[in-house]
Amino acid sequence: MKNKTVSSIGEFGLIEIIKRNFAKINYNKNVVARIGDDSFCFKAGKNTICITKDMLVENVHFKKDWITAKKLGQKAIEVSVSDIAAMGNVKPKYAFIGLGIPANANKKFIQDLANGVEAVCNKYKMTVAGGDTVKADKITISVTVVGITKDKIVKRSGAKPGDLIGVTNTFGDAGAGVALLYKHGIKYKYSKEERALIAKQNNQTARVNEAHKIAKYLTSLTDASDGLYISIGLLTKGSNLGADIYIDKAPLSSSFTKIFKDSKKQLDFALFGGEDYELVFTVPKSKAKIVQKLVPQVTYIGEINSSKKVKYFHNGKEKKIKYLGFKHF
Amino acid sequence: MKNKTVSSIGEFGLIEIIKRNFAKINYNKNVVARIGDDSFCFKAGKNTICITKDMLVENVHFKKDWITAKKLGQKAIEVSVSDIAAMGNVKPKYAFIGLGIPANANKKFIQDLANGVEAVCNKYKMTVAGGDTVKADKITISVTVVGITKDKIVKRSGAKPGDLIGVTNTFGDAGAGVALLYKHGIKYKYSKEERALIAKQNNQTARVNEAHKIAKYLTSLTDASDGLYISIGLLTKGSNLGADIYIDKAPLSSSFTKIFKDSKKQLDFALFGGEDYELVFTVPKSKAKIVQKLVPQVTYIGEINSSKKVKYFHNGKEKKIKYLGFKHF
């Protein structure tokens, strides 16, 4: 079994290989957040520079039939900015775009993609700083976003027993939207609510303003790119602690609960759906109210404890949760 | 002709579309080098942060049969570090790796690639700061390198009439190595000299030490990733000036001149070969000697003038040069 292929070891196996190799390299003293946090951050004088890198590949992360080029450009930037927002009060400043493009791609597609990138960069007053264009079999978009702050960053570690676990907005919509597309395709006559779920999946908004407002009160923070279950695991593991999660408190949208009435389906999408890009954080109980006042879309769904285990409760009863996430390979 | 494909507009057409769209975005006052230079650089307090991003795609930038995974990892980092070195006395500090990997790629390949990345990062005392792994049809390596300096950066603009044009080491070897591989394949019995040329193409070394030593004397600087002709064009256009180039002075290695005896072939590889990753720079005449003393591998091959045209001379006679570069699309 020496020459295992990537599909046999899976994505997490692959990340392990990469981490193990790269972990040998010494971090210098200016590094304040490293591999395993949402962004890599280092100090340069009084500033902390945060950098995040994402890659979107056609047919893996998006299908050309399911998203317009402009929305794809917007989404590519929003999801990277979300990783910057997940570090707290950090201002996204510069974006780099690497485009891998098939020779038969048309000019309008690229222009629309660029327009989408531009729209989001303007919204955040970010500069498109550069990039690279190469030939590729499939459209590949590699985005690097640089953020700057003079404040202390908020990492995935730092939670304390007794802290509340909070989230912004609702969960499950984007994952449900993808599921609908897989089931019926793009040309199906969807209801208004179904269209809202599908739209959510192509219209992510990084929670930059929210993060900026509440960062100074938080003890740990991440964004929910891969679903609530993974995010809660990152914060508890990051702090070497456990949590009780009252999963019936997970906020769900009305479109979502109208379409998916079964509570097991609801839980599956909220926990494992992914692409919600909401904030998931911990906050001392004494600061929970001010945080909710600053960002009314905050809901508290659990509490950190020292057990090192995450327990899920549904209407007061413990519920065993089995990981049902998305597999890349 | 509204829906032109990428192959019909070519790589430069594509870059134009991207630039035109992205040029609308305002650069903030902290940006000191932007799209069109070797790195994007911005001020953060007393530091200047330089960032460069490159993407290598299987069968476009490399063939798996022609390079080992370890060398590929090394090369990916060296070529990005070369873009940092091309900004002057800038220390490469952090590298981000985005890997697109086919599901049937084997574990050893990825481990070897990671080892190559690690070896070069250790050499430059750089930290591998993070990255992303996604499924892709072809191996895709996206590298972002971050450098830091407290010094003034050296851009592609800044040359003055009368400045000499200098280069480090020799030109044409890497391009000749690629040409040999295309002609005979990897299994052919190559001579010692031919092997040296082929090796050069897979063993780039960014000229970091050289750039650090001479940066403060230079008026403009770039690296020769796409051949001498392109680099000279970048420096003269960057400064809105022209130059006389004494192309018979372009330094060539003994392996190269042994294999390619025809002077036209020699010129073609030196001017258009690419992947030499040597420094190409301008320096005031009064500083030319000290620069050559600090880096003895420097050769002067021409002089900047105000003509806005680049003229090539071979043994005293003007020689019309027609662009014969590599086409991505």
C-alpha cells in the first residue's frame, strides 16, 4: 500500500501529508496565525497582515451552467474575503486573481468574470493587485486576498469554558440550494422559496461588517465554509475544549423550513451543508448581550466546556451526530 | 466577432481584457508597485510588503515525464521567489501553495513535491504559510510568495538615458534544454553538455543574493522569465525610453555554444528562450563597476537612450529582431 492514490487517502489524508511535511519548517516569531486558521497572519511593524488563498475549479466547486460568470467572479472574492473576516477586525485590501482558462473559453465569459471580481472589490474598497493567466483544461480561479489590521486578530483558538457559541444569520440554505440543483437541474421550474435557496448558494456575502463590529468581544472565530459541524469542531479543537450544542436553536430561514419540513433533513443541511459563510464564534457570557445588540442576526446555539467532547442536544435530548460532509476526492 | 475565444485573442489579448477591467479600480496611496511589475508591493508602516503569484499547470508549464516531483516543487518556489528578487533588496518570507490534484495522483508524488517546496523554503528561511488542496484534472500548482523590505523597491520603471543595461550569468540554456526535450524526448542518450542544458531548465535558482547586493545601485530591474527580448522591452517601456543592445555581448554558457554553434540559433534562444530567471537591470554608468565587483557574473549588454526604440546590434551592425516567443494559447 505504498503508492496510495489521492482518492484512496481522501482529502483529509492529503492535507495531513502536506501538513506533516510543511510542519517541519520553523515559523518565525512574527507569525501570529498559521496553517489551520482561516488566514495566515504575520506582524510587520504595528500592522498585522492577513493572507488567505483559495482555489475554485470548474465541476468541483462550480458548474458553468449553474452560475453566471459575473456571479462566479463575485463568489470567488467573497469566499476569500470571508476568510479575512474570520480573523476579526481585519480590513480586506488587496486581491490577486490567478485564472486558468481553456483555449476555447470565450471573451465575454472572462469579461463578465472580471466584472464580478471588480464589483466585489469596489464594494470592499479593495484593489485588484495582480494575477496570472494560464491555459488549463478547466476554468480554475485562484484567489489570494490580503487584509490589514492594527488590532489583535481573533483565531480559532482562544475559547474558554463557559463561553457561549454564537452564529450569524441562518444555516443550511446554500447546501439545500445545491441539493435542489443536483436533483432537478438548472432548468426546472422552482418555487419562489426554492429559488431563494438556489440564489443563496451563488450570492454569498462575507460577514465583514459583522466581524468588524464584534471582533473585540470574541474569544475565538471562524467562518462556516464547510457547515456548522466542522466549524464547531474547529473552535473546540482549536481551544482543546468541548461544547454542548443545542442544535434545535440553529437558525434556519423560512424558505428553507418551507421546502424541507423534515427535521432530520433540516439538521443535515444546517450541520453539513456548507457554503453558508456565516460567522461561528465564542464570546464570554458577560459580552453576549452587547454582541447581539451590535449584530442582531446573532443567535447563540451552545456553550463551551472543558470536556473535550462536542455533544449535540435536540429539544433537550442528546443526539448522536455522524459526519456527513462533502468529499472532494 | 463578439464572442472571440481565448485562442483567437491570444494570451496578450486576454491580459489586456483583464487589465482594462481591473484598471478601473483605484489604487490606494500605499501601493508602490502594481500590475505590470514583477511583484505587487504596498507600504504597511515602515515596511514594504511584496506579493507575487504564479500558477503552473501540467502539460502547459511542465510535463510529469520531464521533471521529478521534488524538482517541480523546488522550481515552483524558485520562479516565484525570482519575482520577489526582481523588486530589489526584498527578503522572501512566506509561501502559500495551492495544489490542484487529480484523484489518481499518487501519495509519493505529493510527498516528493512537498519535499521540494520545503527544501527551497528552508534554503531561503521562508515559512510555508498555508495553502489549499482541490481536485483538478491536471496537476495545478499555484504559488504565492510574500517578501518584506524596509528599503526602497526597484521597479521596471526608473531607467535614465545613459544607464547601462546589465544581466546576470548566461542566457538561452533553459530554452535550449526545453527544445532538446521536445526534439528527442526524455529517454534519449544526451551528451554531457546537452544534459547540462536540460538540467538548467529544471534547476532554476532565483537571483536573490545578487539582487540584495546590488539593488541600491539600480535604476530599474526585472527577471528574465520570458527571455531577454521581453525583459529589455519591459524596462524600456517601463521607463518610456529606448535602448541600443549589443547582442553579441549577451553571455552564453560553454555547454550552450558547444551544442548550438549557429549564431542565429544562439540569438533565438538567448532572446526568446525563456525560463532563465536571470536579473536584467539598468544602472548609472558611474555605478557599473561597483555592481560588477559585487556580482562578478554581471555583463553589460547595452545602453538606455531617449529614442523610445530598442535597436539590436550584432558585431557593430544593426540587426532587425522579430519576436519569436512562446505562445500560451
